[in-house]
Amino acid sequence: MDFNAYDRNCPSRQLLDRIGDTWSVLIVVLLAQRPHRYTELANTIQGISPKMLTQTLRGLERDGLITRTVHAVVPPRVDYALTDLGRSLNVLVAELEKWAELHITDVLEARATYDARGEKEVV
Amino acid sequence: MDFNAYDRNCPSRQLLDRIGDTWSVLIVVLLAQRPHRYTELANTIQGISPKMLTQTLRGLERDGLITRTVHAVVPPRVDYALTDLGRSLNVLVAELEKWAELHITDVLEARATYDARGEKEVV
DNA sequence: CCGTATCCTACGGGATACTG
DNA sequence: CAGTATCCCGTAGGATACGG
């Protein structure tokens, strides 16, 4: 076990950071359906600021997870799409989703029990 | 697709938050080996503050991922261990690790390319 | 249309001191 | 030993305005 979660250079840590990031995952999931334009993403992902959208897209592009294609037309048109690597990451995300759906009831149940117990003890 | 990453109530989002959290994952991985005491965890996980350790443990316990066993002895002894649910989460984490190790070279390569390109353009 | 630049705030989380 | 209580700071990220 040389897995070290607070070592920034550890592959596991970097993947974990990426997957823990709200916007990254959401963008990957959207692009898994089909390529999207910048504004499409901005509109679909309500609540994201242009700053975060650009920042996240750049990060994903830098990691080779998505491609950025600029079409030399007026008005400008930029398409974002998943790479093969991005698609393989999307497979992982899908598995996470499956786990979450499968076990969410257990988690909610555990929470209810935990919280109820807490109330009694507080008295 | 009813997956909504900025909806706190979405199971996927909650799992993603948990997995993106440095300390949670590290603790789960440690407990996957064997149960640990509070101080053991504190010593092994260098850099974690008591505040974060307790907070993370409580969160994991609340979600039913770990158990907290207090032994009525002096000095106090508290053991933390994975539940079945926690073990199934650990399986996921192991898969993430596998993906990370498998694809990290691709990512690093992509970054090197991206950064090199950037330097040229900057001129 | 597709971004960048700037400002600003909330809060996650570290350090530390103390207690049952 | 196994935590809690308190203070405090850095920074992620939202809002906004503007540029190519």
C-alpha cells in the first residue's frame, strides 16, 4: 500500500480530486452524450460561472480528457468533446453512479439511525 | 439522465463528495487493512488535525461506512472498523486506484503536450 | 459567441489549548 | 487516550464587467 492521499503526485490523489470536483464530473457526463459548445454547457449547467466553466474545461483539456475545437467562423464556435481517455473516465463515473444508486438507501438509513440516537443522548 | 451534480440530495453527488474528500478515502483505505484506534489513525495520517480526524470519522460513521467501538477501560480505547457497506466502498476505491495507475501516463503525457504548446503560444 | 480580468466573500480546515 | 473548543487564515469560487 503506497497509496498516499495527501501526496499531490500520487495518481490516485489526482484522480480523486478530479472526481470529487463538481463541475468536472458534470461536464464529462454531459460530453459523454454528445459534444457541446461553450454556451450550451453554460446554459445546461445552471449555476456555473464563466470563470469556473473555463477553468474546469482547461483542466480537463490539459489532462487529455476532452478536446477543444475552434471553428474559424463568425460568430465563433467552439466544440468540446470527450477523448477516448475521457470516455474511459466516464465509464468509471457510471460505475460510481451505479454504486450510489445501489447503496444510497443503506446510507440514508444509517444516517437516520445515527441522528435519532444522537437526539436521545443529548437529553 | 437525472444525474445532477449540484443537487446535494443526489446520491451521486454525495458519493462524489465523499470520494473527493482526502481524509475520508485515506481512512477507509487504512481501515480496509484492519481496525484502527483513534491515535493510530492520527499518527499514520500525518498532517491531519484532531478536528478533521474526528469530523471525518463522525461523517463516515453517520453514513454507516464505519463503526465506532468504545471499550470501557482505562485508559479509554476506541476502535474504528469498516462495515460491510464501507468494504463495498473500498472496492470502488480500489477500482479507482486501478484506473489511475493504468491511465496516469496518458494524463501526464497529455499535460506535457498541453504545457509545451502553451509555452510556444505565449511567445 | 467565447471567453478573460478583477474584485470580494464565505468557509474549509490548520494550530493550539484544554477536558472527561 | 480520545476527543472538544476556539481562533484564525488562505483560497476556492461567485458576481460582474469588459475584450477579441
